[in-house]
Amino acid sequence: MNRLAIILFLAAFQAARGEDDRIADREAIRAHIDSIYQAFIHKDLPALGATHAEDWRGFLNGSTKMIRGIDQYMQAVGSLKGPYGMTSSNCGTSILSSRVTPRSPPSSATVR
């Protein structure tokens, strides 16, 4: 019985620790995304470049082909002369995938 109690305690402790790790990961991801938006808002090209890896791959809104690397990304972003540091053609939204299937937006504003 004593052994079972110890095993259950350790399992509960490990589960709680795993949730703490997820919370920390979630906050780090949100902070990174926020830093990208702040760079756009403040029209800070060096900060924007620093938020992306040299070998970044993805799409921007309105792009017709995959962007490969930080140089192409920064060229696609442009000089950030638009309102709030964003141009109407890209709006600074990136999709980190080499495959994108068009779909209608979700009906609710809930982030999933």
C-alpha cells in the first residue's frame, strides 16, 4: 500500500510538472508572436528580421509562392511604410507551412 501511494504521488507530481512546462511554452510562444506584431507596429525592420530564422519558410497573405529564407521574407515585407507598419498587401500575417489549403475563417474569434 505504501508503495502504491508513492507511485501515485510521483505520477501526480510529474503530471503537474508537465502542465507547468506547457504553460511556460504557451507564454513563450505568445511573447514571440507579440514581438513580431510589435516590430510591425513600430516599423522596426531590424527587430522584425531578428524574430525570424535565416532559413524561414512560409507564406504571407496574398503571396502566390513560398518565401524561402529571411532575405526573401524581408523583401516581401517591404519598407513597412503602410499604416501601423503593415502594407495592405501582406498585413504581416505569416503562415508557417509549405502546404496551405484555402478554407473559410472560423465562425468564432476563439484562438485554438
